[in-house]
Amino acid sequence: MTLSILAFWCLAVALVGSALAVVLTRNLFHSVLWLALALTSTAGLFLTLDAEFLAAVQLLLYAGGLITIVVFAIVVTKRMVGERIAHTSRRIGGGLVVAAALFAALFRVIRTAPVSAIRPPMPGDITKLMGDAILTRYSLAFELLAVLLLTALVSAIYFARPED
Amino acid sequence: MGLSSYLTLAAIVFCIGLFGVVTRRNTVGILLSVELMLNAVNINLVAFSRFHGQTLGMIFTLFAICITVAEVALGLALVILLFRTRRTVLADEIDLLKG
Amino acid sequence: MADPTLPIATALLLPLLSFLLLGVIAPLRRLGRGAGYVSLLLSCGALAGALLGWQRTFPEPEPIRLLTSWLPAHAGPLASVGLLIDHASTMMLVLVALVSCLVQAYSLGYLHDEPRASLGRYYAYQSLFAFSMMGLVLAPNLLQLFICWELVGLCSYLLIGFWYQRPAAARAAVKAFWTTKAGDVGLLIGIVLLWRHAGTLELLDLRLLAESGRLAPAGLSVITFCLYLGAAGKSAQFPFHIWLPDAMEGPTPVSALIHAATMVTAGVYLLFRTEWLFALTPDVLLIVAFVGAFTALMAAVLACVQTDIKKVLAYSTVSQLGYMMAAIGSGAAHAGFFHLLTHGVFKALLFLGAGAVIHAVGSNEITHMGGLARRMPQTVIIFVIGTLSLAGMPFFGGFLSKEEILAAVWAGGHPVLCLVLLVAAFLTAFYMFRVVFLTFFGVPSEGRGSAVSHHAAATDGPPHSAPHAHDPPLIMAAPLWLLAIVSMAIGLYFTWQHPAPEFAAAARDTVATVPVPGWLSPLAVVVASSGILLAWLTYQRRTIDATRLAAAFGPIRHAALARFWIDDVVMLAYRGGLLAGARAIGWVDRYLVDGVVNALSAAVVMGADRGRRVQTGRVQDYLYGVALGLLALITWIGWAR
């Protein structure tokens, strides 16, 4: 029990810290790397929630795939610009106020909401359950997801094609 | 740890993401901040799913992750296209809708 | 017994067909004379149909009604259109078809020099007029009558302003339209009131109601007065008569057809058709009679001082319409209708004859004419026949109808009005023969050449110099002769077979009947003859000096030359009242109403100009909005719980 609490706190600190770094650092490339850390911490959080498969997907797809794409994009852009891309922030005060206000509101809701602190036992192995559901009940959505990915890829290629 | 701890953590990450979205000048930076916000949502979904003892939220998270990846790929393509036509990637210099 | 419906319907629809052909098929219209031939042919067909239908109504005592419901409703149709065929309507139909047909033929010669397109336009208007007038004559209810009434008014406007390039013609058209419209407002109000009062507009049903005494007398006089207003506007009764002399700006055949024979008599016809309604309101009848007699006298006086041949005829028309109205007002509607028919024939004849003179001389002014009898022998015969008819000499068209009116007015119990009409008859003979002597006899006036070239621009005929004046070509002469023969035939026929039982005895029971003295008829002849004699002495023998005669009636002549200032008064009312009022309302609209609207729109524009700065075009500023919305939503949910 104490181990899981400790894990949670460590992951929470890592997540919040890396998230802050993502939005605050002045180097775009560092920003991406911090995001990778944040996503990895999230994968850890998923582990604490007994979602091992999701954690793996998070690591592979998100922290792996996404970061690769972004890095590629940055490199391409940099080459096109030929100089370092400005990565500054503006109107920090306004953003701060809005973010803080929203957090306050959310926090108030979370605190007053009747949420349980106990974890009910899952009806079986989570990965197996998810697999069953995806390939039976949600197979249509699954197929559509494939179509969506294909469409996104084709259109990304179309948008980013070299100029004629 | 209870559900509310996870929710609070997700809320914090969400707000940080929001802060980044509204303050970053670079469009790529905005995209990264959006990823943070989505990530926070994913945490929420998984946490609810676990504390309610069913897999629905997790399946949804799976879909969300896939769609997010597609979205990022598309978004970056748009950024590159934008850069080609407008010679800038700074969001505050793109104001075609200015009234 | 053959059914008259089919020929009558044919007569009504052929002019419509002609109008549609000429109106829709532009190349046909632009043919000019070709369009005229089409219109003339169909018009002849209409005349044949009208004659056949008239002949077939003779043994038929009952009116035939043919109705098509137009606005159907649950409890019977709200409005219907159709035909009402009886003696009177078919007789009037024959008159309309005859004059319209002859005028169309005559116009082919008269408007010979007209450009093709405008000649086609002329015939399209003529056809539309013939259709509308026939629809008016055959109208089985007041609604159709009103529609056709407005249509003939429109045709009158279009044809008066046929030469719209001339400012005078355009002004005259507008004046005619305005003045008749003023009366038409009364007619419309009258019809609506009658609908409320009786619940029907069908003439036959109304007549049944009126004669069985089921029509409540309260408020009826308002209705009849309103109807009379419309009739007075159309039939140029005082004070609406001002438009008719100005309407002479149109081509002369138009004046003959519309402003002498048919359209202006529509008012008389309306009163004749609704005489049983007017019989219930003796007060209004009294107004009709007095205004009619006054109009007859006043117009006769005005005609005496005119030098424009068409204006003389126009005032004469007004005067004769006054006669008809006086007869109707005295309760003898049939006498008025009889005079309407004979007057239609011989006045059309006179106008067309005057048109022949104008065509030959190139001027409207009788002072520029003179001694035309030798050069235009046919025309002078025709014109004198028409003039004798108008003067009411025995054996001519207008004799009996005028005697009937005098007798009817006497029998209606208005000896004073009878006297007034006798004076008017004297003046009628005088001014008509003044025209005859000045135009056809006597010496040609001096310095005509310059005068003609001066006036050529202001008249409608092509400029000819008088020495070359000659009789009109066959296409114009034939209608003239036909009308002259019809006019004579009417006179002779009715002399041989006096229609007294039908017309004189028509004085209704509701009006006090006074026996007509036997000396009235000879007296009228004597009066007319003395008028002719005076004209002969003054303008032919020159025994009486015309200037001294004029000086004897100095003030009256002066007033008559100024048209009794009625036009001025109306103009003053128009300028001072209507235009000033319109200007005031225009000011209110322009500066108050528009001001409020403009201020509002300026405020909106200013606000929008400020407000548009909210739209920065930057996506992040919009995201603030999203975030604030989310915040508001959450707060709201939090508060609600």
C-alpha cells in the first residue's frame, strides 16, 4: 500500500514538473523531450491503475510515435526556416489567471463530488477484457479508427507534399 | 490512493496544458500543450474506469490515443503548410479572421 | 328562339384575343398596319357577334345571365364574372362594337404617318379598350363592372397620352387619370358599402331586393351618392368635367371612340343599370338632375367661346352627358339611355368628321379654317348631318332623344331644369353651327399659311396647307358615311315609329309625374332653329357683328374663356392642398422617420465598429473565450448543485 502511494506521488511530481517544463521552457526541442517525460509518467500512472496494456500503448504510440513525428516536423521546419524557431510565451499573466481559475473551479467540483476511494475488483484480466470488447462489441469503431488513421496519413502527406 | 487524487492530478495537468495553449506563440508549442490536455483527459478516463470496475473508459482511452496521434500528424502537416504560405509559425501573426 | 350567348361571348372575347396577339407577339405589333388589319378584322368579327346577339335578344323578355365563380367560398362564390345579356346591354354592346370597329378602320387612314411600332401599340390599346368596354357593358355584377371601369380608365389614360413625347398630352393623360380616379374612389366605396348593405353585388339579385322593398332605406343614399360620384367622374359631370377637354390631346379617333361615344357614357350607363337603386333615394336623384342640367348649361356656354374644333366638341359632349344625367335624375333613365345611344353615333360622327378636317388642314383652330365646303364636299355633308342631329332637328338622330329628355325632365316635375336645358339646347345649336359656318363656309381666313406652320407642331394631323385640303381617303370616308347613314336612319325610323310608350312613360311612380304639355316639342325645335339662325346671322351673313355679340355678353365670355376658373380652383386645391400635404408628409418621412432609422443605423454601425475589435483573428484569444465558457459552465453546475 505505501509503495503504491509512493509511486503515485513520485509519478505525480514527475508529471506536473515535466508538464510545467513543456509549457515554460524556451527551447522547442526541450519542450518535446519534456513532453516525452510527461507521457512516460502518464504511462506509469496507468500502471498504478492496473491498465498494463494501456501503459504499453501509451509508451509505444504516444511517447514513441508522437514524439518521433514532432521531432521530424521540428527538424523539417528548422531546415526550412534556416534559423532557430522562436519559442517564447506571451500574456503569461492572462493565461495564469484563466488556468488558475479553471483549476479552482475543477478542484471545488472534485472535492465536493461523491467519489469513492476504494477500487472494486475487476471482473477479470483487464487486457483480455479490452481485447474481447474491441474485437466484438466495438469492432465497427475499431475498423473506423483504421479508416481514420489512413485518411489522416493520406491528408498529412497531401498537405505536406513538396510544392509543385 | 483515491479517485479524487487522480482527478486532481489530471486537473492540474489540464490547467497547465491550457496555460500553454493560451500563452505559447509557436504553433508547434500549442500542439504540444494540447497533447498535455488530452493526456490529462486520458488519465481521468482510466481512473474513472478503474474505480468503477469496468473497461469501457480504458477502451475509450485507447481510441483517444490513436485519434490523438492522427491529429498530431495532421496538425503538423498543417503547420508546415501554413509555414510555406505565410512564412511564419507564430500563432499571433496569423490573423486572417481579424475583424 | 336562338341563344344569344355564344355570339355575345364571341364579341366580348375577340378584342381580348386581338389585344393578346398584339401584346404578346411583338413582331406582329411592330408590323404597324398589319397589326391594324388584325385588330380591325377581329373587331369586325366582334361587331358581327354583337349584332347577331342583339338580334337574338329581341323576342326574349328575360335577361340571360352567365356566371363563372371567380373567388369560390363555402357559402357561394364571393365574386363571379360573366355576362348579363338583355336588351339594354346588347344595344350598348352594338354601339361599342360599331364605333370601335369604325374608329379602327378610320385610324388606318388618320394615323397613316405614324411610325410602325407606335401604330401597333395604338391598336393594342384600342383592342384592350374594346374588350374592357364590352366587359363593362355586359357586367352582371358591380365587381366586374368596376374592374372593367378601371380598365377603360387605363386605356383612356394610355390613349390620351399616346403621343407621350408631347408634354401637353402627357399632362392631359395624367389629369384625366387623376380626375376620374377621384370619382372612382367614391365608386369603390359605394360598391363596398353596397356589399355590406345588401350582401350581394349581382345586379339581378340587387334589383330583386330593391323592387321587393327588402333593402333597408337607411344609409342607402350614401351608397347611391358614392356610386354617383364614380359616374360623375367618368361622365365628366361638374366639377369633374375638367379632364374631358384636355383629353382632346389624344388622337382624334380616340376622342371619337372613348371621349365621345363609349367610355364617358359609362357613368350614365352605370346609373341606368342601377336606376331601381337610385329610385329608392330621391334626394340623390335630385342632385343628379340638378348637377346634370347645370353641367349641360355650363358646358354649352364654354363651348361657345372655344376656337379649337375638338374642344368645342368636347364641351358639347360634356353638355350632352349633362342632358343624360338630367334625364336619369328626373327618373326617366330610359330617356337618358336612348340619348346615350343616339349621341354615341352622331358624336362619333362629328369627331371623325372633325378629324377629317384636321387631317386636311393640319390645325385644330376653326379660325384657321373657312371655305372648306368646296374642297371637302363629302365632309361638309357628313358634318352637317352630325350637327343637325346634335342640335336636335327633326328627322335627325338626336331629335327624338333630346325631346324625350326635355319631356322626361318636365314630367319628373322640374320645369326649371327643363328651361335650363332648353337654353342649353339653344346654345348647342348656336355653337355647333358657329363651327360649321366658320369651318366650311365663309371666306378663308387671312394669313393662314403662317398660322398653319405655326400650329402644325401643336396639332395631331400631318401639316397640310389649306389650299390642298381635300376629302379624306376611302378608309376614312367609309366609316363617316356609315355613321351618317346610321344617324339618319335612327332619326327617320323613330320619326316613323315613335317610341313614346317605351321611353317617355318611363318616368317612375316614385317621382311625381306631371303631364307633358304638347307645346314642349315644337318649342324645342323652335329654340334650336333660332340658335342656328343666330349663328347664321353672325358668322355667315355677318348681319350681327361677332365682336359686338361677344361684347354684349362680356363678363360671361370673359369667365367662359377662363373656363369659369374651375380648372384654376382645382389646380389650386391640387397644388395648395394635395401637393402641400404630400410635401409635408414627405418632410416628415424624410427627416423624422428616416432620421430615426438613420440614427439607429448609425448607432449600430458605430457599435459594430467598436465591437469588431473583439475579433482579433488570433486563435488564442478565442481560446480564452472557450476557457471562460468552460469556467462559467462549471461554476454554474457547481452552483446548481
